[in-house]
Amino acid sequence: MKRHYVILGLLLGCLQFAQAQFTLDGEFRPRTEYRNGFGNLIADDADAGFGISTRVRLNAGYKTEAYKVFVSLQDIMVWGENRQILPYDQNNSFAVFQAWAEINLGEGWSTKFGRQVLSYDDQRILGGLDWAQQGRNHDAALIKYKKDKFLLDVALAFNQDYSNPTGFQSVGTPYNTTGFFSYKTMQYAYLKQAWDNFSGSLLLMNNGFQEFDTNNDPDGVSNLQTLGTHLNYKAGSFGLAANAFIQTGKRQGEVDVKGAYLLGLDLSYKASDKVGLGAGLEIISGNDGDPGETGAFFPLYGTNHKFNGFMDYFYVGNHANSIGLFDVHVSANFKLNDTSSLLVKALNFSGEQELASGEKSLGTEIDLVYKKKFKGYALVAGYSHMFASDGMYELKGITEDAASDTQNWAWVMLVLKPKFLNTAK
């Protein structure tokens, strides 16, 4: 009799599994880099950096009519970081990159909560930062609505880093994690409406940063508001995209933010089936120098590597309260054949404000990216070169004589994304 119950249970389980969709896939992404001025000007007497890192991810998803669940595990391995037969991961990089559930509430409404990637539009303010091996995620709860070409997301986040879960009530909820605009609280509303050739979105976001007094005791929260829009138009071979954002309130350190803004405009034109052209500019406001306040805008949690040059001289863990940026760029994307392409991009940088010397010109960067698709995997390689101006040496705190004559960066990356299982097929 018990055997019949077991068989019946297995049949019911298989029926439920057949009505759901289960996916299991992964990613294996080793990347080799030669760094001779990546992120900052390198000194003439310094040796270039060279190394290999690998990102490994295992993703599992489960989907029914009522809900979805997704878990992504990852590890970042720098070749040689662990000595032989080391019984633990020396850099402690193994992590749960994503772990979320989304529940269908009906009539276009759903709620999604847990660790997840928050990515919108061109990823200028909120993005997944996939270029970085570790990526970017958030612990948040979302209420989502979608109907036809309209969508609305409302998000809430409350971050905590207490080490004693049973005793934190007696000491409040101070958040001791700082740096890189790590927030204690976040709330935002994102709205988007699309039409045939045009789409527009609106982002209203508040971030609360934990403050501490001179005794390192919790001293309230500084709230920074970011408001703005992303517009996108496409007609035939012509495309136009624009960003307009402002920031106000207080940033970390209780610094008043006044008049901070970001304006961007990009044009694209498909000259032929094999050539795509682009041109654009971006203006990001800088620090006005008044004590206790700033006019500097920071793009917060976007995929900043995508913007202002691939060598990451600006707004990638740097340039947070500086002279701002005026970026003018042109690009050409060549489709070499059905499986390969080449991107060529030139960017000219100036300060939005003058440096102490009165200099504004920062330099010119050239970026090249080659992509080649094979059966089941892809190879991507890049080369970037920075031609620094006088202002760049002043900004980065090194004289031209002390800096290397050549500032460049080269990399090559292999991308494999195996699909282990998909029950929908």
C-alpha cells in the first residue's frame, strides 16, 4: 500500500514539474588584462599590470503561472590567488549573486523581492554592471505593473549589516557599510511608456546614507534624491537617445547637493548593413567648491564602464566630487561578417569646471573592441589608449615628466554560456 502512495506522489510531482518550466544554465568567462594606465595614469617607473580572472556562474530558474524563482551563484577567481591545496577560498569571492522570487498578483501586477539586478534604459543610473566580473546587485522589494506598452516599478530597500541577529534590537539598526554610495535605504518609482517610434521613462529615486557622529554612533540618515528621464526615438536608420537627470538633498557626509545635473545626447545612424555610426556628448556637473555643499552629480548605480571611455578614468569608484566632465564622442561599428564586428570609438574629455590652474582639457581616449562568435561561445578583445592633456596630469596628481609616455590597456575575454536544462523545450 505504501508503495502505491509513493508512486502516486511521484506522478503528482512529475505532473507539477511538467506544468512548470525549469531552467539550468551557466557562464564561464575568463578575461586576461594588460593594464598600463587603466583607471589612472601610470608612472614611468611603475611596471604594467598583467593578470587573468575568471567569472563562473550557475543559474537556476523555476517558473509557474503563479510565481517565478531565480538563483544565481557565482565565484570570481584570479589565477594563482590561492596557494596549492588551500582548504578555503582565499579571497572569499563565492557569493549568491541573485536570489529572488516574483509572484503574479494578476491583472498586470506582480511583486519581486530578494537579491536582484536593477537595470533600466541605457543603465546610466541603475544597471547590472556586467562588465565587472562581480556585477552589481541590490537587495530590494518591487511592486511591478505592466500593461501593453506601459510599465511601473516601485522599489523599497532597507539594508542592515548586524552581526548578531538576536541582539540588534537593543542597539537600533546602524548600517556600517560605507563607500561606493552604499545606501541604508532606497525608494524609487520608475515609469515607462512606449509608442511605435518613441519611448520615454521617468525615474524618481531617494537614497538614504547612514551618518555617524564623532563618537562613531549612529547620527541619522542623509537623503539624496535623483530625478530624471531617458528618451529614445528611432525612425528608419536614424536613432536618438537623451538623458536628463538632477540630484538634490544630501550625499554621504551630510554634504548639501545643489544644482547637480547630468545631460546626455547620442545620435546613431545605420549607414549600411555593415556600418553603424554614432556621435554624442555628455555633460556632468562638478563641485562648485563651496564648503559644506557640492554641485557635483554622480551616476550612482549605473553601468558606468559603458560611459566616458572604457579605461574607467571617470565615475568608476573615482571622480565622485571633482570638476565634473564634458565628454564628446564619435563611434563606428563595422560588421566584418556574419560572426564578427569591430567597434571604434574616440572620446574627448574636458572638465565641466576649471582645475586650480585654470586648465579644463583632460585628453582623448581611443577604444577598440573586436567580437567574434563561434558555435556555442564568443571571443571578445579590446584595446584602449589615453592621450592625456595637461589637465589630466593635474587632475590625477602626477606630473607629465613622472608619468609614462604610453597609457594603454588591452584585454581578451572568452565567453561560454552553456544551457544545461530547459524543460520548456
